Amino acid sequence: MRYHQPDNEGLHEHDIEFPLDYLHGTCQITINVVDPNHGERPDADAWYDIAPNEFREMAGWVIRQCVESSPPVGGFVTRNISNAINYLRLPTATLQPAAWPLNATFFTVTITTDINGGDDPNPGNYDPTTGGAIFSSLYETLLNTPMGSPLWNSLSSMAERLNRYWGLMGRAYDYENGYGNPWYGPYGQESLSPDTVTYECDAKLGNPQHVDCSQLQYSQLDPTSDSLSLEPGLTKFLHSETCNIGITVSESTTVTWKQIKSAVNEIIEICVNNPLRKAVGGRAYYGDQALFKIGSAGRKKRDSDSLNALPPGANITLFQQLEIYSTFPADREEIGSCTWQNAVRNQDVRACRSVHHRPHS
């Protein structure tokens, strides 16, 4: 495909405007351009020279793979998504929509039923599958780049932002209506506050299962109260099978559940739900701590917006509980458990695998 600006003659006979919709009966086919700056470019800079056969082939693929499957379902396919990936690999790349170059755009063809009254589903922007594909490709490039090199530093920063926005996509996506946050960031906002939260993935915290962490997110992170008051020496525990949370503070602190939920979601996306490595436990705490390597069981510092920033002195640890309880003990009793003591002492929780506990009388 080629990209060009039109001549001064203006619109041509075969010019079309994206998105392009075709509707026949219950079948809606939508062709769209994925361009964060779409709609904001000067008219003279927003033209694409596209061969229609490209879109016919894309629609045919969706029909064969999705519509003709059993049961039949809708679907979408991208074309030239490598344009965006190649741009994001550049040291000068940015996620600011106004700076997005025309040659970094790509295209989607989507086939759905007309359930949205003709609304544009736009999965190239809003479907988490797209965000995951872009993040995974950059992450794989990062793992094959010499650590500490200028390219590694720029890729590391970009991959961190994309991973964070991808996590926000998955949590905000409306699977019925097909809308949420785009993969390049909510409302295209790349600027983050100076407050920081450090996230740490550590294999010594065990291997929590994503399905259990998802259950914890939905069952225990939406309490009726707005905040949690904590004192030093006490720990608030949350449990869901293999996925467990310990919340501690170094001074008397009130933490909002919104902050707790945001930090836990980040740990899960970074450490448990990473598509390129085995799930491990992790920690989140306020402050500019030591950096750690992406792709290893070390540390990495991520900028955080005010929603995700934990208050000073607050710490959240996500770990795998390997001890066998008939019922989980009260928080004051669990503090002394083998698993938690190993977690706070930076020792391997898997050493507690053989510990069994009798029912409390």
C-alpha cells in the first residue's frame, strides 16, 4: 500500500471517507483506518491510496475463519499493523496523537451483525487483542536488544506505557458495545504525574494463576467502604485460591480502595498476565526505588498517574499461597504464617509447600 497527498484538484471520483460501512441484512462490514491522529490532520495530509482488493481479501479471511465457523461469529482482521509497530520501535516515537505519522497507520476490516445500529466498532483502536499484539511485538524486540543501549532504553519506556494502557483496555472494554480505552492510552494522554509507584515481579513469591487473580479482582476489590485505615505491624489480607494479597504500611495510613484496586490491577498485568513469561508474584510500593530488568524476575520502575499512586509508606504484595488451610485464618494469625513471613523476608514462598494447617477450633 502507498500513502500520498492528493494534488490540488481536490476530491476525485473514487475517493471515499473512513470508516466505510456496508450493510446487507444482518451483516455489517466496516473498513477503518487506525490512526490516533485521524480527524485532526489537515485535509491535505490525510489521504491514503488503497487498492480495494486488499479489503476484499481481508473480508474474505474473516468470513472463512469466523462467519463460516461453527457456531458462526463475527470478527476482524488487521492489515499493515507492522506500520505502527515499526514506528513505535523508533527512539523518537511518541504516543501523542498529534505526532502520529501517516505512514504508521494501519487498517481493519470488521464483520458484525447490525446490533449497534450501524455504530463503528473500531477494534483496531479499542479491542484488547490489538493492544496485546502491538505490546507483545515490542516486548519481543526488547528482549533481543542489548540491555542498557539507547534503543533498549527507548523500547523499555515505550513497552512499559503500552503494557499499562493495554491493561487499562482490558479492564475498561465493553464487549457488548465494543468501546473502551484505545491501546495508545486513555484519550491519548501520554503525560504522567511526577509521583511514582515501583512495581516488582519476583519468582520467589510463587506462581499465582491469572484465573484466580481475576476472581480476586472482581470479588474482593469492590467493597462498600471507600477506604481502608491501616496501622504499622498489621496486614490486610485478600484471598482467592492461588492468588493472595497482603497490604501493609510503615506508618498510620488511610488507603482508598480505588488506589488499592489500581495498584493490584497493575501488578496482575505486569507480573501475572504477561503473555511472554510465566506468571509470578509481585509488589507495588510508593517511591523511587532501584530499577530492574524487563523480562527478568527483578525490578522496574514505572511512572504512575495519580489514580495509581499509592500513598507513601503503603505496600502491596501479591503472592501464591501454598500452605493448606481448611479456612483462612484471621489477619492477625496469618501474619505469622510461613508463606507471609517468607514473602516479607524476601525468601521463597515455595519452601512452605509442605506446611499443612488443622482446622481452627
